[in-house]
Amino acid sequence: MSDLQPPDYKSLLQRAGAPDLDDADLADLTPGLRAIDGKIAFLRELAAAMAGTLPSPIAAKDDQDV
Amino acid sequence: MSDLDTIAGASAALAAGRLSAVELVQDRLALCRRLEPALHSFLTLDAEGALTAAAEADAARAAGQATPLTGIPLGVKDVIDVAGLPSTGHSRLYADRKAEADAVAVALLRKAGGILLGKLATNEFAIGLHDPQTALAPQPCNPWNLAHSAGGSSSGAGTAVAAAEVLGALGTDTGGSIRVPAAFNGIAGLKPSRGLVSRTGTMPLSETMDSVGPMARSVEDLALMLDAIAAPDPRETARLARPVASYADASGTCPEGVRYLRLRRYDRLLSDGQLAALDAAEAALVATGARAVTVDLPDLDALDAVGTLMATSESWHYHRERLARHPERYGRDAKLKLMIGALISGDDYLLAARLRDRLSARVAGMFRSVDVVLTHPALGAAPVAPARPKVSFATWAHAGFNMQANVTGIPALVFRTGMEAGLPVGAQLWAKVNNDALLLALGRAMERQLAEAGALPGWPVVAV
């Protein structure tokens, strides 16, 4: 997630089925949501460095051909 | 400490006929009545049921059917079902719920003759900070200093065992919830290998990370409890066959030449007292004949991130419908923490799950070169407990240091090894999956070494 364009957490939470939040709830919750975003980004980078987490049915040579 | 304050000591006294189970239970109930107005360890105290069970235990002993747990007063965290008693998870949502059946681990304790004194305090659903507006009872106080935190989420188990209201307890651990209160209250706690102890009949927080485990006043007592509760459960998604017939017997002798790694990665975060407690633990470990080795560590921050993602997502999954229907019955901290899981996608959950497999394989590989890892269970002694805990998720950006054992399913043992400003501090040992017996053997030997050196902390005198 970009720091310049913070996600609209309130809308995302509502879409995910979370109960309504007031502004104070959202203010307290946002650091936790940002922290999770950071951990997700960290794990995605780690997985990329491992060449993905799924064994690929496509050989590396075929990947290059594509 | 009275020799009646440990399971091993009380069991010997009962076997020798020095007192009856009824007398022992009456004694602990009297202690509870004296201490509970200050400690708040219990959500439910079942004096009548305990005395009935104690009489049955005495009859069983007279008939030659005693085990080491027969007649021993025990407690159970209130996320674990005990038939006929309230089982609330310390939530308003379940304030009127009574369990219809024993959880499997509870049934095994009963079968071994354990006496259940009641249900012990927990953080709301083992996740939320204490919320005075929705709490069913006051939060437990640390028996070493009532102004300090008891830790969580197995808070009541920590305080009740430290104060000897009960001699052992069942707790749960999803990311340190047995180990932190064990350290803060100066007792011993074991997060067993995943699958060794059944969770059937326990309110889930995270199916892949939750463990049920014993908390007691010595490592030997943990082994006695584990002997009763370690059994494969066909209803479980995680099953592990115990490799030893008796953990108490197997841990009675400490193997020589154990290879250990002292984890130094977090030293800069630890208090002086915590570092000293780890120094004392390492000296005791070396005195058992263990030797230090160097190994390549897996990515501990990645393990923590995997665990946080999976546990947060799973806890949201479990609570989503209940939270949507009854948000007012949740404490604010529990509600907000659970909602963090709403924004973790299925794709990212699967990513974490697959990384878990890979990282667990690396941890298994690490344990080919080292037998145990010595680390800390907390940054230092229990902090002062705020009257109204402040909801804050800023710390979620930090990497934790207890979740790794839950992610990989390895056993983790905590026991007291020092004091800091009048409060206990402990050490933690990790071993490979299903090597719980090695941890217990080392822990027992290290407790003996610390006692002989005069470095083993004593027990609290509760100011009431």
C-alpha cells in the first residue's frame, strides 16, 4: 500500500462484513491495519525471492519463452 | 514453600496418607476465599463440585486406583469446557453459557483423578485487553505485586498457580498465552508440540496456531500433567503420537552433551534483569553438560509475520458472524483486533500458509544441528497494569518472538530463572517437534542447578 494514498479502510472493512466503525475506532485500528499491510508486503517479497511458494508446472525455460 | 504446594509434593503426601484429598481441597478453597478478593484468578469457583470429586478421589485411592494427579487441585482457563460449569471465554456473548461436556484434555485430567476447582480468568476470547465496560469480572492481579500485570491470555492460570490456589492449570497458547503469564507470575508453562494435546472442547482463536498446555509450579509438575493429557484425538485436525510412555519418567534423567544455541538476536530489547535471568539459565544449562553450538537461524521475522497473518485471519473467520450480530457484546480491543483479519485476502492467507511449510522445514533442518534454543519469553518482568488498558495497535508493526513456536508446531518451555525488582523473570527453551520430553528433562535439571546455586526464585506472599 502506498503511504501517499492511504487505503479507504472503512469501506474495505464494511465490504468485508465488519460492523460499523466510528472515527475513534478507525483511528485506533489504522496502525494495526497498516502493520498487517507491511507484513503482507514483507511476505510477498520473501516469496518472490524464493521464486514463488507453489511448485511451478512450467519449466523455467518455458517461462523465459513466454 | 510447603511440600503440599507442588503436584509432586502433594501427590507424595497423599500417597503416604499424610492427608486426604478432601483435606487438601478444603485447604486450597480456604486459600482461594482469602486471596480471591485481591487476585481475581477465578471466573467460577466450584467448591461443591471440587469437594465431591475429592471424596471420590479418596475412595479411588483407597481402592488402589490412584495416579500422581489423584486428589490434586487444578484449574482450567475459561476458554476450555468443563461439563456443568460456565464456559464464557470471558465474553458477554457467552455470559450465560454452560458447557455440556468436558473438553478432551479436561476429561483426561478428571480420568487421572485431578480435582477441578473452577474456571480461571482469561483475556476475552484469549485475545482482547481487559475492557471494564464489557468485562464479566475484574482482571487478575499479579500475586508478586498486585499493581503489576498478570500477563495473558492465560492470566488466571498464571496467578492461581503462583499463589498456590491450585497446583496446576490448563492454559492455551496461540502466540505466547501460556508462556508470558508463566514468566510474569514466576511459574512453569509448556506449549506442547502441535497435536500432542487435544483442543477439542476449546474455544478456537486460530486452528493452526492454538495449543492447550499445562501450567504448574515446577517443570516436573508439567511432566506429570502432560502424562495425563497427551493423547491423540481422532476429532482433531492436528494429531501427534507421544513418543514416550511417561514424560515424568523420561524427564527424570537429563541427557549429557545436549547442543544448545542461545538466541542473541533480541538482546538489545531486553531488560537487564531479563538478560541476567538468561545468563543464569545458560549457566544452569552448561552445568547439565550442554555445549553451545552455532547454527544458521531461519527467518524469525518471517515466521512471526506468517503466524500473525494466519492467526488474525482465522480468528476473524471464527468471529465474523457473531461480531456482525452482536458487536455490543464484544470489548472494544477484542472487536478491533478481530476486525484486522477482515482485510487479509485469501491469496495472502495461502501465501502465508505455504511459507509456513517452507519455513517449518528450515526450522526442522536447524534442529538437526542443535537440540535446544535458549531464548526469552518476555522483554522483562511484568509491567504495571494500567487501570484501563489503552487500545493500541502500533506494536503490531514490530516482529514478535513467541509466535515462531506456534507457526512451526515445536514445543516451548518457560520456567523461572531470576528476579527483577521484586518480580520474577524466566527463560524459554525450544526443541524440535515431539521432543517435549527433552525440554522437560533439561528444565528439571536446570531448576535443580538453580536451586543448588540459590538462584531459583521463591514464591509470592500475597498482600491481602
